[in-house]
Amino acid sequence: MAFRLILTAAVLTLLTQDCVSQLAVCGLANLNTSIVGGQDAPAGFWPWQVSLQSPSHFCGGSLINNQWVLTAAHCFPSGSASDVTVVLGLQSLEGSNPNNVSQTVTTVIVHPNYNSTSSDNDIALLQLSSPVTFNNYISPVCLSATNSTFYSGVNTWVTGWGNNESGVSLPAPQTLQEVQVPIVGNRQCKCSYGASSITDNMVCAGLLEGGKDSCQGDSGGPLVIKQNNLWIQAGVVSFGEGCVEPNYPGVYTRVSQYQTWINTQITSNQPGFIAFTSNGTDSDLSVSCPGVPTTPTPTTTTTTTTTVSTTTIAAAVCGYAPLNSRLVGVSSVTNNGQWPWMASLQRNGKHVCGGTLVSLNAVLSNAECFSSPPVASEWTVVLGRLKQNGSNPFEVSLNVTNITLSNQTGSNVAVLQLSTPPPLNNYIQPICLDNGRTFTVGTTCWAAGWSSGRGGDEQLLQEFQTSVLDCGTNSTSDSICTDIFTLEQGDSGGPLMCKLDGYWFQTVVLSSVSSTSRTKRATPMMVFEKVSNFQDFLLRTLETFLNPPNTTSNPLASSAREGTPFFFSFHLFILSFCLLFFSNRS
């Protein structure tokens, strides 16, 4: 069995590093805007790809944060990298490379259960001698999270400077290569290699007819897949039978199996983990051969896209609704995925209130929906639902482990902790919390919810367009006013949502008893208490707020620690520096 060594693909310093940690988002390839395959990869298309050299190229790897590289364990049989150089931003192994940066390695961590005979747990981490600065040619890839699934036929990409075929080196100038290869299910892969040769820690990809594959020189490099404009690493090039051989797809270390291990080794600035869940039914479940018996009835799961690890806020994305085209125009009928953060809060199987997914494992609603103290075991949260009556192919039902009510004068909100994080996809996404943002008079906003008597027999999710008004004498820093629309009991806990810079923010938790101003000399309006009024409670309960890509959170809201005026001013200075730093680099 040939190993695959990959193919086709001080204050100033502290401030710079602080910018990187606050503003960097994994999985972005700013220069990769087209789909190509089996050819030279343009500069910057795969900015996480690295070349491991000693002194010449021998393995690939991928940058996963500003100081760590992921690669294969078999690239370091001695467990030492004293003579290894990591080259980032590299386009070709020969000739000029204006964007490359070289680093030495200070630490090699080979997985403790790596088996050189079976290639099981073929994964290793390299710590660079110093942090790197991200740019269009050097940036980290996201890693597939523990609950990721890759069904047979899902298209992926593999990159590297490995051989074109067994024994045939890449021709000068040895430009990074890229090739698109589909996932081959583990059952099918076992039929090729033998049932005992392919473990759950592996994932296979390639064409069963041959012709596209990774090869010698590609080992340690990334197998990646794109979701919602973010690239996720699914595998690490490990081994195969020759190269491009029919019925022998490439075998890769399954990255999603190692989220806990990686986070245990990298204790600060941890990599961004994103869950990928395939769409439909996995055809691999019906594959059988000697040693691989037929499985029970296939199960169907829903499409997922961007799920972000709670440990890496830089990678967290909120307010993204890929299927939402709402701009203007009154409508009351919604479609699947229109408002992907909407949650149906159910007690004993019956819808009671609305809510919104506001973190990777928590839902925000109205405290009026619950008794005091609330009993979490009585409640279920349904995400991805469109109809209260009828088929909902994209929904996920989750148990509630804890319900926390704010305890403020006046109205209150509730946070429901979910038993497990939901799979994020086009139909399930978290919304951003407004966190003190300002929505000017005239801004178009939307409310949504389920209530009996609306939405026909199927009781479809309803949406209501409204506009921000001048509150006049009702104005306070904690309130927002809108045109009047009708709210009923089942709508309570749902959101008032406004769009800003392409992302959706929840500015209000709806209440069925929201106040209405109808004085003769004032425009009739609805007056709501803003979510930002519950900021302290939400920080204590959620621990952090998600933010859209390329934004930073309110300096006072991004940490539960209180700072002195100097602390606050210093961080404002850092933020200003960051914005200037990155604008000059773009």
C-alpha cells in the first residue's frame, strides 16, 4: 500500500495578533471564485495549503489557525520535525513565489493511537515557530465538526504537489494541483480494500473508474468541501492502492473524528469547527459485499451548511439566511428556509410560543411563555419547521435541558438550552442579536410566528412586514417603535428582525401584550423593549454573542468581564487599529 505524500492544489506585534484573532474567519478563500478541476490551481485558491520541506517537498498540510498546521502522522515516523520547514502561500515548488512565508516547527504532536500498519488515526499537529499573518494567500481552513456526515457522491476537492501518477513527478515548475473527487462511502470502500482495512476514522474519495486521485507527495494535505462560501476540511490524505487505480479510491483521515483531540492539544485560539450533514439518503447504506452485510433501512437527513464550534467565535456566523429573498413588499406566506432561526416551542407536542436560535445550542423566547419556575423536561424545541400541521422534511426536534428566565422589572425573556446542537443548514441557522445596533426610522423589518387561526389548515409560519418609526414621546434608549401589526398568543417569543449589511438581526422578542400607542396627536405605533436591554442577562446565559463574518462585537458585550475606562479605551484603540490594518491590506 503506497503512502500518499498530495495532488492537484512588541506592541505592534501584539496588536496585529489581536486583529488576527478577532477578525479572521476560517474557510474563506477570497481569490477562489470559480470551479475548476484536474489542473493547476491559481495563486490564492487554496490559502491554507502548506508544503512540508526537508529540504525538498515531502508532504502537504493545512493551516488551521495562525500557528498550527494539520497533517498526517505517517509524514513524521520519528515524531520529530527539527529539520522541517513549513512553507505557506506557495504556488509552485520551482521558480518565483512572491507570497510565500517559511516557518520552522517547534512542536510535533502525533496522535497517540496512530497505527503505522493499519494507518488508523493517521493525523498529526505541527506548531509553527511564530504566528502567521493572514492575507489572500495565507488563511486557515475550517475543520469538520464531530457530527458531520459525508454521503456517497458528495463532491470534494483535494490539492497538493504530489505525483501526477505513480512514479511520475509533477512537471516543472511543479504548480499546486487541484482535482474534484466524490465521496465514496465507507461500505463501498471496504468492498475494495477489505472490511478490516477501512475504519470509522477514515473517509474515502475518488472515482471508482479511476482517473482522479491523490498520489505520492500529497500525504497530509486537505480534502475539502464548500458550504455557504466556507471551505471545510473533511479529510487528511493518508493512503491508497497505487494512484488513480479503478475501484481503489483514495483513503483520508476523517477529520470530524478528532475535534475533541485537536481542541485538547490547541488550548487557545482554537480552530473553527463546522458541521457538514449531507442531504437526502446515503446510497452507501445499500452496498453489500463479502464481509460487509446489508444494513437496515436507510435513514434520511437534511442538508446542512455552516455550524460553528462554540470554542471559536471567529468562525461563528449568524444572521445568514441563504433562502431568504425578502427585501420589500407585504407578504404573509413564508417558504422553507425563509427564516431559518425560527423555533417552535412545544409543550406536550403542541405549539405554545415562538423562539429563535441565537447560539449553537440555545433558543431565545419570551418569559411569559413559561411558569415560574419553568420545567425544562416538559418542553421540546422544533427547528426547521414551516407548518404546524403537515410534512416538514427539514425539521429537527430537540429536548430542552434548562430554561433560564431574566429577572428584570417589567417584561422578561427566556433562554432555553438544547440537549444537543442542531445541524446547521439552509433551513436551520442562528440569528444575530442587535447588541446595541441602531435601525433608523424607515428601516423595513419583519416579524414571524405561528398562531392558531392563521396560515390555513396547515398553519404555515406567518410573516409581517413593518417599518421602524420615530417613538416620539415614547422614546427611550431601550425601546423601538414600528407600524402596527397583529400579534397573537402563539407569536409570543418570536422575533422582530431587521437586516443590516446583508445579515439579519433580532432587535425584539415579541410579546402578545406589546404596548401600542394610539394617542390622537401621535402616529399609531407599537412600542417594543429592545433585546439590548437584556444584554447582561444574555451574556451571562449565552456567554458570548455570535457575529456575522468580518464584524466584531460590541467591546462591552464581547466579554462577561467588566473593564475600567482604560480597558475599554484600549480595546477601542485595538479595534480601530485592526480596521485600519485590514483596510490597508485589502
